[in-house]
Amino acid sequence: MRASEVRELSLDEMRVRLNDLKEEMRGLRFGHVMQQVSNPLEIRAVRRDIARIETIIAEDTRKAAPGPAETEPVAGGEEA
């Protein structure tokens, strides 16, 4: 899944997709231990998709969170 595809999803859809990927990862890990995974590179792809979605969720959360007021002086700033 590409980052552009993830960004098109709503926050709720991203969370649902994240839960699905985590469940898939559990199955792949178990299958890998039991030597039933036909392509071990699937684990890498799922792990990266999980990280990609978590990163985009964090970015969206940071954008929505209010930042410090612009009128407040920055600590350690220049004094007049």
C-alpha cells in the first residue's frame, strides 16, 4: 500500500486497516515459526505497511493538535 493511498483514507478507515494488518502480521509470524509462510518477504511488506499507516496517523494527529500561540515569546529568545 502506497502512502498516497493511505492518505486518501479517513482516520477511521486507517485505524481499521491498521488493525487488519496487525492481525495479518500475527498470522504471518506464527506461520513463519511453523515454517508455513511461502514468502517470508510478506512479513517485511506488512511490517512496513503498519509503520506507514502509524506514521500518517501521527502526522494527522499533530496537524489537528493546537500548537503554541504565536504571540507567546519563545524561551531563550532575544530580549529588547
